[in-house]
Amino acid sequence: MRFRILGAPCVENTAGVTGRRATVLVAMLAANVNKSVSVDRMVDAVWDERPPATAREQVQNCMSMLRRVLGGGADAVDISRSGRGYQLNVDPGEIDAHCFERDLRTAAEHLAAGRAESAVATYRDSLALWRGPALEGMDGVELRACAHRLDELRAAATERLIETQIELGRLDEAVADLRCQTRLHPADERYLVLLVDALLLSHRYPEALAAYRAFATGLAEDFGSRPGPAARGAERRIQKALASDTPSPASGSRRGRIDTDLSAFASMQPHVNNVVSHESELVRHLEEAMSHIRAAYSLIGTGHRSAAVERLPRPGRAA
């Protein structure tokens, strides 16, 4: 694997690819491996909406340098002219993002075949390829869209890994991973709900309550919002568990209680996922509605634009 875009873009074992412009062009080629990337798209990626008059010439000069640097030596890479642009011709296995998506497909196949342990191992291998946010430091519209897609796949893979760990009863691993995720994404309800469920299945009820309270406090202080339906449902499960917790020899072994609770978790999980999904969809529609309202006011003219418009809420900030 030579081209890395799951993090800050780079080409391994190559010293000649330096500077922002060269890095952006390599990222564009790697994100579109074995496909032609036009010079116009490269210009947009480097300068976005404000290219200089010599932008095309600068891109072509930089591409000549890259073809010279990457095309020499034992590990030569072929960058060909293709139509009105350039094309990186390599085995997709040389691109870390391709390997990541290939592993995700393999993990899904393991799950479909009932090989949950193999799925966990494959998910872990796929996530180990990441070194930071996808295409970190890249600003162009196309590269940011690509980065957003990859980051979403990473989040989905992390969530599926943890769900599978819980279903297998590997609760300590799941809790450890979820502690990390809730610190990295303190406003993400998905991880909070999974953390609460993993702690409840482990019969660590006070920790589950503390995790929920920390989440709710963070939302209020940092975003001025409140927990959504899925998180409130998790709180109700905590309160129910605390109310019914009667540890005694008659209640059975901890392993037996966990096995019983795991069955309940498996039947409940599709409903929890649907609640979180519907809430995310609602936020997206609210964001779109607000953008349309602001666009309408801008068409009226800046002279009629009131301060009230500027104070319109932005749902995305509380998401």
C-alpha cells in the first residue's frame, strides 16, 4: 500500500512529493484511481473558486514533476495523459481507501455467513488503516465530498464493530472502544446509546447513569440542546435497571444475566437504530429548510435583510 488518503494524503517511500499543490494533485489521482481526472477538476481542487490566470499551466507543470518523480526507479508508478487530464494507473490495493472498503465488504460477508468473530477481526484491520480524518488538510469541494463519504463509512464500520462485540458478549472490549468514541464525538447519540447498553448488559448501572448525565450536560453546555429520543430511551432503560436491580444469589450468575440481556439487546437494536436514523434525517431536512429561507432573503436584497434572519437557528450546530 503506497498511496494514503485515510489521513493527511501522502505517498510512502517517496521523498519528492512535497508542497500543498503536489499533495492535492496526488490526492485527486488516488481518490480516482484508474480514472481520468481533468485539468479543470485539478484546478478546482487546488484553488477552489479563485484560480490564477496561469492555473492550468501550473497544474500541468506540477503533473510533469510528479510523473518524473513517481515514474522512476524500481517502484515506478504510471501516471498517463488521458483525454483532457491525467490518470493514476495502479493496482487499487495500493490505495489505503480501497483496502478499507474492500475489508468492509469482507466483514459484511462474514456477518451474513454467521462468522461474527471473523467480522470483528476484519473490522479492526480495516479501521487500523486510518491515521486521522480522511484527506486531512484538503479544502477543495470534490476532495471534501470524498472525505465526508469515507468518514461516514469509518463511523458506520466503528458502530458495526461495537454492535458485533456486544452481540458476542465481548462487553469489556465494547465499553473500552465506546469510551474512546464518546470522547472523540461527545455529541454523537449513537455512541452514547451503545455505551449505555453495553454498561447495562455488564450490570454496571451507576456507570451507565454517569455516562448519560455527562452526555446530557455536554449537549446543554456546548450546543444548547437536549438529548434526542434514542438517548432518552437509553435513560429510561437505566432508570428501569436501577429500579429492578436486586443482586442476590437467587438472581442467577452474572454470566447468565448477561446472556439473557444479550438476547434482549439483539431484538431491541433495530428499533434503536431506526430512531437515531430518523432523528438524523429530521436534522438534515431542517438544515435544508433554513438554507432555503436564507436564500430567499438574499434574493430580496441586502437592504431588506433583517438581523432576525441572522439569528435563525442552525440545526447542524447542535447535531
